[in-house]
Amino acid sequence: MSDRALGAFPFIALPEGYEAIDEQTLNIARVPFWTGDRLENVEGKVYMATIQEQQGWTYSHLELERNIQHVVEQAGGMLVTDSNIAPDVLESVSRDVRVSLVGGWGDVYNYPVRTYVIRNTDKTVWLHLCADSAGAGLIIVEAKAFEPTASLLPADALKREIDAHGKVAMQIHFAVDKADIMPDSMPQIEQVTSLLNNDPVLKLSINGHTDNTGDAAHNQVLSEARAKSVVAALIARGIDESRLQAKGQGQSEPVADNATEAGRAKNRRVELVRI
């Protein structure tokens, strides 16, 4: 989570020698972003453009990509993927969507896509860049403002819930479509560590859950990987691995309505289950 100011929309300044043409700004639209194995639909304010070199400048896709990456990293963002969109995924995108994105999508059929995300304290920004040998497509979406869903559950609260119900749910933030635990969730990991240190006979199953966004098989694998990441973090803090196991439940056990963002946020959770 970054606390760096992003400035005015669309937030990204082009490097020297490059200009945007066919620019388009939409107050609200839905754009599919490639995450490496699927398309993630993001709603929000949209900027699209084709990027080309200015007169007298020699175009270099490498120069453009490195400059954009530098700007994103300076803003506290991260690279989600640098890869080609799978042909079967491209075929699943409706013609209307492809037409609406033509100015900013670039030649995604023949060149790799670089997707970035910047998670700020008051907004989340997604960026798509597809650079070919003559120019690039650029899409920037400012998603809805970030609304914290994770509150710290201290060790004593975790214990009360486990004693009463045999399990407790926590909201752990992970990197987009990955199993990397975000720094803002490390204090919660420390509380789980304290819970286990305070009760040496307690054994836990760490169960990962997702919402129903995207492919069910992918969500199953992702939930397993995230559960294993939590287990690894606890072992790294001195908890004996014999007291822990990791399970992924994917999207199979929702606790709220996946039709709403608030419901999906509740379904993206990690549960500690007594074993």
C-alpha cells in the first residue's frame, strides 16, 4: 500500500520524445486487465491513448517501457505481468469490448502486455501498456477508492473466537492475483504468532478462501498458495510446522453475497481452524 501522492488523473507523464494521440477519457467504464492467466475486469474512470514518438525522435519500445515502469515504481506500484494474452482468452472477449478498447489496447494479438497496479491509500490505479515496433497502446483506470476491509484482530480476540466456534476469519491482503502477503497485513500475522506462542498445544489449519471472480480452478490454486504463504510466515516466526497445515477452499465456501463488492471482500479471507 503506497501513501505517495499521485497527482491529477491520468497520473502518468510520458517520457521525453513521446506523445499521446487518439486520447479518450471515460468517466466510468469496465476494462479487462491481463494478470498473467486471466482477465480481471476493473471499473472506474478510464484514460486510453496510442503512444508514438514525437517528430525528430527515434521510437524505442524498450525506452518507453522502462520509463513507464520507473514512473509506476516511483508511485509505489508493481508489475503484475509482462506476458502475452493467451489466444483462447482473447477469443473470449466480445467484439464490442475489443472495438471499445482499440485505441488503448495496442497490438495485444502479437505483442506482450505489461500490466501494473498502484494501490494507494485513497485509490487503486491499473495500467495496461502494450508496446510494439512502431507504437504502444496505453490504458489507465482509476478504480473505486480503496476501502479497508481488514481490521487487526489481536491474539486474545482470535483465541475467544476459536474457543467459542472452533475457527476465526481474518482479512489478509495479498498482492494482486498472487500469494505474497502485503506489508500492511504483517501485524495480523504477528498476532497469530502470539496466539500460537500463548497456547503451545493449539494446532491450526490455515484455510484460504476467494470470491467467485474469474475461473474456479484458478481460484482454488490461488487460495491454496495463499494459505501456504501464511503457514510459511508463521514458521519463519518460530512456529513448529507440525502444528500447522494449509488448505485452499477456493470460492466454494462463501459467507456473503458475491454479487456485491462488500460481499466479495468478506469472501476473500483466511480462516484459522482448530485441528
